[in-house]
Amino acid sequence: MSPTREQRLEEALFRGGDLTFANAAYLQAVCALTEVLLQGDLASGDLTAKALGLEGRRAAASVIARQGGVVAGLEEYALLLRGHGLSVALEKNDGDIVRPEEILLRAEGDEGQLLALERVGLNLLQRLSGIATAARCLQERARRSNPTTRIVGTRKTPWGLLDKRALHLGGAGTHRLGLGDAILIKNNHLTRLATREEDAAPLAIERAWAFRGESEFIEVEVRGEAAARAAAQTFRRLQDAAPEQYPCLLLLDNMTPAEIGAIVEMLRRENLWDDALVEASGGISESNVEAYATSGVDAISVGALTHSPRALDLCQRIA
């Protein structure tokens, strides 16, 4: 039985479940990032704790939510603390919905270490929780208009795989995990192949098709109906000759919901709808995500989820 559109979308753009400490690449990414953050913050030690004589004493700390949201980054925060000799007990799990004044994590050990690691740890936890919370909010808004439309992130991820895991914990798709993960043919690629987008898109897909065994999916960005039609027709022809269905996507970039709706209708009318998943991107936010979902797309990608997230308000209290 052929996979449904939602199953094909999940296969292509939702792979955050692999981002755990059992994944060596993810563990390395977490350790590398936290090491850089700590080097910048603690290169000369904690002069305040030293001046006040707070090093060497034992204390306990609790991380507490000041606002509700989706928590993410607890495992990463715990790894950081345990790596510096502190004991940690998680009161919540990553992906949980938390309310104000709920305790997320308890830690115990050297008071100087608890103080010195507090800001880096909270920065990590607040950023990732902010991403997860925003992703959950956008997904809920989109589903009010279209129950099958899914929210996904982009590669606008200053913290790389950590940002991708936060998206996953908020229920959003990861999209590509890196440049070697999938083939995403964008406008700058197309301009190198032909002057007209509707000529460049089929040529690019033809060239990329030979590399599909190395790629989780092939996607091409188009900005007009003619190019969308040409790309979808190329996907259909290539898939008809292939032994099994392969994830192919059209990325409709910087269009209005009405323009996207017209392309979706064209794909249905010309029997091209089953040959490509459709993603919308460009300038999409809480204020217009429902309109984009109404256009009928399978996915909506939002770079702002990771390039400019609002941190979830958390604090650490030491007893």
C-alpha cells in the first residue's frame, strides 16, 4: 500500500526523534556548544563567588518555570551539570507542558559550581524551551484552519542540531539536519542553470534525481505557477519510472496565501497533486499562519522559530 501524504511528509521532514544522546553526532554537538559557551563565560573563573567565599560549600538548586510553555533542553542541562560533579534529578521531561512555579530540575553539589554554571545552563534551557513553545503554538494555530498542515523549521539554526531537537519537542518538523542530509534546490541554484525558472527547475530535478539514494528527499524552490507546474510534471515523470515512491517537494517561497492556493488548485486540476508534497515559506508568523494553512499546503516552514526565538522565562533558585 502506498504511503499517505502525511506519512511521506513525516519521512522527509520529521526526523528529530534521532536527536538523542545515543546519536554520537548529536552528543558531540551538545558537548561542543556547551564547551564554547563555558569557555566564554568562565575563562577566568567566577570572581564573584571567589570574592564572597562561596566555593567549596554544598548547596541545592531548583530550576523553576516563571511562565507556561513546552520545556526543552533538560537533558542537555543535566549533562552539563553532571559533567561538573553535580547530582541532578529531573522533575519534568523534555517535551512536557509546564506551568508557572513548577519545578523542572533539582541539582545538588558544590555551591560555586551551581552559581558558575547557572547562566550558561539557563541560557540553553530557556532558548530551547522558547523554540519548542513557539513551535507548539504555531502548530496549534495552523491546525485550526487545516488539520493536516504541519509546521517545520529551516536551517536558520544558530545552535544547529540543538535547535532542531527543540523543534521536534515542540511537535514541529526538523526539515534538513544539514547540507548533506537532503537535496534542496533554491533560487540561487536555479539561476546557475537557466534564465527562466520554469526551464531551470526541471533541469535541476533531472540532475538531482541520480543522487536520490544519498538524499532523504528532493525539494525545489519555485516562485511562480509555471515553474511549479514544470517541476511537478518532472517529478511525476521520474517517479512513474522509479520502482518505489520517493519524497519529492515543491517549496513555494514568498507568495501570498492566495497565490499558493491557486497553485495548489492547479496541481489538483492537472492531476499533479499526488506527485509532490507542497511547502510554503517566507514571512510566515503567528499573524498569518492560519491563512497559509487554509491554502492547502502540507507544510509551512518558519525560520523565525530558530533564528529569533523568545526565551521561555525560567529561573534557578539556590537554597
